[in-house]
Amino acid sequence: MKILVIQHKMIGDVLISSLLCENLRKKFPNAIIDYLVNSNTLPVLDNNPFIDNIIVFNEKENKGIKKLVSFSKKLNQNEYSVIIDAYSKLQSWINVFINDAPKKISYKKTGRTFLYTDNVIKHTHPNSDLGLAIEHRLALLKPLGINKPFATEPKLYLTDNEILKAKESLEIHKVKSNRKTVMISLLGSDDSKTYPLDQMAKMVDFLGLNYNVNILFNYFPNQKKQALEVYKQLSEDTKSKVYFDLLGGDLRSFIALANECDLILGNDGGAINMSKALGKKSFIIFSPWIDKKVWATFEDGINHTSVHLKDYFPEKFIHKKNKEIKKQVQDFYSHFEFNLIKENLRNFLNLHLK
């Protein structure tokens, strides 16, 4: 049996959908399991023991319908028995339409059901603390007889050498080993997912002034200007606890550094999902246009907790769709002041740092 799992786009999606591969391997130990992902997400799959082959989709190289069709025809040569489409948008629809696999599984969408042999209905409210993002993906396994999943938490797999290099980096930067270390998810994947920098500075300063911790900033080199904007607003006491230049040179290095941290705070996104996959505790600030029910994974109010503007001003979201909120996101963010979330954060930090 050859099985293909499809998950285009972002790091968090690819990491969570890797759960499908683990469950498939445990149910069908002799199957060949391939995973189709975008090229920018490969580092989160390194050393994953449940994937036989990673099919790399380069979005720039396959731009346009003709190139996408050509890619899909080549993919069809692998003669899959089963396709699980966890993405279910135009790119994967073409992949699936051209493929001759006898069993094709995805979510039920109006006008697209003819593409699949099994159309799984998404439920609208989570049934557990896994969150809808995970519950929906695990539901895709049911047509294959996996009604009770073998695994529910995505994982990252570091080598001994990667772990050693991260520890050496902490020593080189003289990070104090007698203090706990907190990673700050400083910036979202774009402005619409980034907590206002002046409010982020207040959050970091609250952490630095009230807790004896090491503070690491997560940002890309091309985001240094924004990171400095936050850093410059901090008190001198907090600045003394921030290791501003301690960055991973690439995504794998970041993962290894995150592994050395105790907590992660800040914007929802790839950094949060990767840290959770390493078993780190999290405090998440969701963008106003993101559906918290979907991405608040493992939310138990203890090890993982989150805040959303809707928690404080539900009336602002009445009759508002996510697309509409996204267009007005900065206006929504203007109401999302740090004082609103301070007590939630204090309770979380007191639980894990005191």
C-alpha cells in the first residue's frame, strides 16, 4: 500500500498534519507513506521516522495551472492506493483530480465532493483540548478505520548534535543556567498576525521586571528593525535579561534553541506550534481575525493558555466574518491593550516561574 498525505503552505499546518503520517505508520506498518509539502516547511520534518518520502512542492517553480498539472501528472506515476488531502484548496484539488488513487479522502466542501471517495464533515466546536486544527485532521483517518488515534501530539525530532550546538550557543552568549528561559514569539507571519509592537514591549517588560528569567527573541534577520523597536522600549532591567543576538541561523537551529527554553509567549504562529511540539508550555496572543477554536491546541488553562480580543469584547465580533475582520485588523488590534491580558499572563507565569 502506498499512501500520500497532502498539506500545502505553512509550517504550523505541515507540523500538525505530520500526525497523520504517524498514525498511518502505526496502523499500516508496511505501507509506504509519502508527504507532499511546500519547500519552505521541510525543516520541521527532518528525522521524522514515520515518513518514507517527502514530496517537495516549490510554489515558485509550479506557479500557474499548466505547471501544476504537470507536477500532478508526475505525482500520479507513484501509483498511490490512498490520498489524504489535508489542505483541500486549488493546489491540492488539481493534485487529487489528476491522480488515479482508488481512495481519496478530504473535507466535505460544496462543489468539490466529486473529487473524493470520502468527504469528512468538519465539526464546529472542539470535543477536547486538542483544538479543531488537530481534531479535523485526525477525523481524516476514520475512513481508513482509525477511529481512535494512536498519536495526538505532533513532534519534532532533533539530533544529538543539534542539541549540543544549541547548548554551546547558550554558553557562548553567557545565558545564565540558574534561571529559566522564556522565548518570545515577537512577530507573526505578517502584520495582520502581529500584536502591536508597543503592546508587545509592555508584555516583555512585565516579564523582565517581575521575573528572574533569561529572555530570547524569535525573529528573522530581516525583521531586526521591528525587534529593535520592541527592545528599545524596554526598561534597562529587562534589557539586561534579553539575549537579543542569540538567534538560530536557520529553522533547525531555532528549533534546537526553543528546545532549551521553558516557556514561549507571544504571537500565534509557527514558533508556537514548534515549541509545543517540543513539549514547551505556551501563552498565546491570537490575532483578532484568527479563529481561536481552531488553533488553541492543547489548551488546558495550565500548560497552554491563550488570549483573544473576543474574550474581552465579544460584541465587536457579532456578525463579523474573519475576512472582514482581517481587513480591519489594525483597528481591532488598537483595542487589544496589554492591560487587558496582564492578569492572565501573571497567573500563567506565577504557575510556571515562581
